[in-house]
Amino acid sequence: QVRIVESGGGLVQAGGSLRLSCAASGTSLSVNAMGWYRQATGKQLVMVEGIDSGGYTNYEDYVKGGCTIFRDATKNTVYLQMNNLKPEDTADYYCNETVGSQRYWGQGTQVTVYS
């Protein structure tokens, strides 16, 4: 059974940084595509950044290098390092893993950026 658990969210002042973690059990993150998404209140779920099984990363234009996704295979964990956070980055952040034709999601972690 695949289980995805996000952590690392919290309250941070604008300009600060956070590192979100996505830990998986029942699967190996190193061979599957992973992605971080976010959903702000009243808005649609949007992708932040993804990483495929080969380590290739892609991010949405609005990220503009402010986020970095990376993987630690020894911990079966994928991270999202977020720097220079802005109030508009406030959202629930979700991690997913694509295993074959299925996509598994975690419960999310909340990020609040105040000015």
C-alpha cells in the first residue's frame, strides 16, 4: 500500500525559507515521478515543481527558480526547498507520486507567509 506524507509547512515571514518533505512508504521514490502542487484558498490546484525517475526537474513559470525539488533515495523522501517566500505563496502544498498509471497524493502541509 502506497502512503505519501508531507511535512515541513508552517508560518514564515516574507523573504524566509521553508523545506517541505514528502516521505513515501510502499514504493520507491527513486524510480517514480514525483510532483509538488499547491492550492491557495479559493483557487485551483496548480503544479509547483516535479522530478522524474531520471532526476530531470521541471517547474512552472511562476516559480522562477524560487523553489528546488530534490530527492534523497536513502530516505525515500522528496523535498521542496522554497526560498524568498512571498505572501502569495500561502497555500496548502501537496506531494504526489506516479506509480504506473496511478497517482498517489498525501494529505498536504500548510504554508502561511506573512508580511
